[in-house]
Amino acid sequence: MKTIIKTSCMLLATSLLLVSCKKFEDTNVNPVAASGDQVQPEYFLNNSIIGAQQNPDIAERAFVLYWKTAGHQHSNGGLSSGSYDDSYTIAYYNQVATWLNNANTAIKIAADKKASGTDAPYTKNVAQVARIWRAYLMSEMSDNFGPIPVKGFEGTNPEFNDVKTVYYYALAELKDAAAQIDVNVANTDALKKLDPSYNYDYTKWVKYANSMRMRLAMRLSEVDPAKAKAEFEDAAAGSKYITVMNEAFQVAERPGWDPLTGVMSREWNAQFISASLNNLYLGLGGVKSADQLDASFAASIKPANWLGLKFDQHFTSKTNNPSAGYWFDGLPNTIDPRAYKTFIIPGDFINPDFNAYPSWTSDAKNTVRDLLGSDDKTLLSINAKYTWNASNTGDWGVKGTRNQVRAFVGTMPRLSNKFRTSNSTRIFFAPWETYFLLAEAAERGWATPISGKAAYEAGIRSSFEYWNVSNSVGSYLASEDYNRVGTSVSWDHIAEPGNSHTMDYKDGYTGVAGVATVLYPKNDLYKNGAVKNDRLTKIITQKFIAQTPWLPLEAWSDQRRLGLPFFENPAIENLLPNLPALNNSNYMTGNVKFFPQRLRYPSGLKDTNAPGYEQALSALNGADEVLTPLWWAKK
């Protein structure tokens, strides 16, 4: 048993965690610390699954500041502007290697027990579950960094493999592990307690494996379409995939400070609505705010054609964000009904989902802030109560310095309290994702058990059920109204919106009314910007909204793979040093060089495993930089 633990720790040599290996080794050779019965594969697998929920230290850095930022699920600078923090990466890299080590150890212990004849009736199934979980972890690690060790757990100094090898391996593992599971094997009550997601319901693990195969297969759609199609069709053929919420891969959170504490619970992370989300929400589905909110909000709801107050000296316009330059001084006439559930209206203090963080100040309940003049004295005061705005990321220059409204906790819609208190359930894979994957596959002409339209609408219905807004789903699905980026909901409505439309506004300084020509943004990353309302755009728009806020890494991956949905560029009132390709001549265009593509490896990797680091760079086929695209991503 000592050999197994020691061997499986080889992957950790790559992640600077040799001390942890020593602790595992000591525990497993000390008869007082652990007996043979205590070294069970299910213990290590349980530790791996729970660990991957991310304790608050890791979650703040990886889930919130990296994934949610790069995936535009909230408004934050940092990685979205090309910057990078090595300490964040070291923390995450060490942890994901630990989770993989625990999964690998579970598999090896199960094999050893089988060889020695000491396995339980369920041990083989536990090993297959561990293989399925390991495939997820490998995809998570690779989607962040790119090349990773595939065979690092076999006892050799870890060699890094290219992303194609990683994906082919994970896809093969998912298929074989699911096929080897015997769903009729009985479990003990003790064993069930060691699976925080499915309680060792093997039928659900098989469905998760197939849904994961569909996800990973679709990731290859643009770079390896034949492989993507073959893997996807095989995984979907038997319809043994996640279709209802009680089959979702999810793990309950709990208050405190451990791996099960909520990933979005840190009080100092404001988690404002992003401009990308807001542009998707606005007008989408044609559901009126008046039908979503009570009468106390009625006076704040604006006409359908209202753009807002123009403050050209305080709000940036150096971005391709169609809403840039304006402050929306009320609530939108129509908006996707999930918006008000995910993000809470400023000033809605009696809403039980209003989040008042940080608890050590009253800032969240202060809705009045100032716009300053050139003398740094108050020019105008703005009351943001019952308003709806999203702040563009980037450098606002002096406009940002003199604007106290655009990024203050009391003036911006912020993430609902239901996700902040560690009393929710973290979702890793939900039924809506299965349906949107099926819809995309059907749109590509692949063989699917249901039609593209049926899958698309089932995905939306699943998401609406999660948010408890199903009462409006019928009219929503039929809507032909365009959102701010020119996309509608109806599957059958694929008419393009044109290049622009007009909207009413007022000059915020003088009160003079005007009419603005608002451009529908040209998304050069997708079909050279020629379309805004085709079916794939609809599918990814709905998938992006549904995945918020639980699956930001998937949102980031879709945008890297397809250039969808539309992500606005960071503002460049001053140029951004970490996005050197973005400048005053091209900020109205789109380019992969304007968005983060990966995480750099931790700085210590080249010292602890110099050959592996060189292998990684060679396999990456580019510099170890944030802007280097992964194999499956747009170039």
C-alpha cells in the first residue's frame, strides 16, 4: 500500500506538493495512523470530489477572479484585461493536482485490492467512478493551462502531453469506465455517504459520464470535427445522459471555511452584473419588467426605446459595447426573466435575495454617488435606486476617476444572496447543458435522439424551472424581439436585425433630448461578424445565460471555442499594457488577442520539473502567456 501511495504522488512533484506525499506515505505505513481497512478507494475519491468544490481561498482566486472574470459572468478587470497573478495560479495548480492525485490513488488502491482478493463487491464500480471523475478533473486542468501530464500517475517523472492527447484520453476513459459499471451492484449505507453528489447511484454516474463525453466531444468541434462528431454521436445514442435536475452533478455547500464552503461566498467580491450578460438580457424574450416586478417598481420602468442618460465626460465610449456611454436611469421595459433572479436591483433592500456584503460597511445600501467635475468637486449626484446598469471593464482613464457610480456596491446589480451564503448547491453539470449540446449537435447535422429545436427549447425550459420563472416560458420561446446584440429567442426566427437601430436618450448634463443610432455590435470572432441571429448564436446565448453563475469555466471555454456569445472589448481610454493588440484604431472590432485564452503555468514549475515544463511549452505550440490559444480554441 505504501508503494501505491508513493507512486501516485508522482503527479504532485509537478505541483510542488512533495510534503503532502510524505504525509500520505507516513499515514499509510503507520499501523496506529491507518489500518488496511482504512485505506479504501472510496475515501480517496471522496476527498477528491470534496476538495474540488474549492475552499474559499482557492474559490476566490480560481472560480471568481479567474473563471467568472474570463467568462464574463461578472464585471471585473484582472484576467479579462490580460493581467495575471502567479500566487492565484500556484494556489489553484497545487490543489487541482491534489484532487487528481486522490482520484488516481483511488483507482490504484482498487486495482491492488482486486489483485490481492481483498476487494468488496462494489470496489470495481468505485474504480470506474474514480476514472469518470478523473476525466473531469483532467479536462478542468487542461482547459485552464493547456498541456498537462496524462500518465503522471503511473510512477514516472510526469511528462506533459498536448491538449489533443489529453482530450482523446479523457474521452476514452469516460466511455470505457461507463461501460464497465454494473448498475445492479448493491452498496452499503456507509459507502453511499462517501459520494457527495450521487450517493453512488451508478445509473446517474453513467449519465454523467455520457454528458461529459458530449461536452468534451463538442469542445473539439472546430479543430477535430470528425472526432467530435463520432464521440458525440456515440455518447448520445442511448439517451443515457443528464436530462432532469435530480440527475445533475451537484454538491451541497455549507457555511464555514473548508472545501464545501460556497465558491462565491467571500464578502469582498462584489460580483456585479457584467456588460456581456446585460447586453444579452436586455430585451431578450419580450417579457415585461412590469409583469416580473411588483407595483412599487412601476414608476422606474422606462419605455422600450429608452437608452438612458448620456454622460460623455464620465462614461467610457472606447469599446464596442453597444450600451457604452450611457447611464440607464431606471429599469428596462423588457428583460430576460432570469436577470432579476440572478442579480438584484440596487435599492431593493426588502428583497430576501438582496446581498448587503461587505457586512462591515453600509455601502451596499447607499445608492447615491457623485459624478465629479474637473475640479474634483461634485458636479452631479445620481441616485441608483431601482436602476439597471453594467459597467464595462478596462481602463476608463479620467472618466473613471471622476465617476463614483460605475463600480460601487450600492449602485450596480449584484449577485443574488442565494449564492453568497454557502447554503446552495454547486452545479458541475446540469440538464440544460445536455440539451444545448444536443441542439448544437443537431444544428451541425450530427445524429441526435431529438431535434435541434426540441433540444433548444428543452434547455430553456430546464433553466427556467431552475429559476422558478416557468410562467413566462411560452411567450419567451415565441419571442422575436432582439436583445442589445441583435439576437432573438425564437428558434424559427433567424432574420438578421440590420446594422443599427435608433433609441431615445437625454443629455445627462443639460437634459436635452436626442435620438441615438445604436449599432448592433459586429462579432468578428464568429463568421467574420456576418450574422447575429443564426441558430448557433441563439443556442450559445441561452447556454451562457443558463450556465450563470455556476459554470463560468464552461462559458469561457465556449467563447474561446466559438467566439460566442458576443463579448465586448475592455475600454481603452488608456491603452491596456497586457492587451497590446487592442488600440484606438481597432477597438470596434473583435480579435482573440483581446481576450484571455489560458492561465500561465505557476512560476515554480520550471524549477521543479524543467523537462516537463519544456514539454508543456512545446505541446502548447506557443509562449507560456495568457494570450496563447489552446489547441481547440479559435486562433
